[in-house]
Amino acid sequence: MSILAAARAGRGGGDDPAPRPPALPLFAEVMATAVVVVVRAIEVRGLEPARSWRTAISDGARLALADPIGSVLLLTAVGLCMTIVWMYTLLVILAPGLLTFAIVGVASRRGRTDF
């Protein structure tokens, strides 16, 4: 049995015939959540630099839950920056600026005008 056929059958290979859920979707969801929380923490820390990182992470998690549309927009911006850098590596210089633009855009969409 090939690896592709085993993946379609839902088995991880070996002698165990029981199907197992793939770990990749769970890993992707955990990583996406971590990325959103870190980007939101950078947003909180950038708007109020006197905060500690620990406070910024907890506030970023709260902000990610309070504004799910903004979190999806920021996750899309991170994904697009990763795609741009993957396609043309020299644009890694521009990626932080694009992410900063996305963070400011999402914050201003929420009504923050104290930039």
C-alpha cells in the first residue's frame, strides 16, 4: 500500500487498522492562533510602549477574541507576506512594513486614532 493510499484510507501506516485524525489541521490551527496573538501583542505594544510583553500578550489574546474579523485580516496579511517572501526572497525587507500597515489598518478600523 502506498503512502497516498494509506492517507486516503485514514491510516497512518503500520499494523494498526484504526483510523487516526491527522495532526496537521490541529497544528495549523494552533500555529495560526499563536501568530494572531503575537501580532495582536505587537499591536498593543506598539500603541502603548510602556507595557510589558507579558501584559501585551494577554491583552493581544483578549483583543484577538474581541475582534475576530480583525484577527482574520491580520492572519491574511501574515499569510500574504509569507507568500510574497517565499516567491521573491529579497522582498523580506518590505514584509515588516506591510505587516505594520496591516496592524495600523486593523487598529484604525476598530476606531483607534491615537497613532
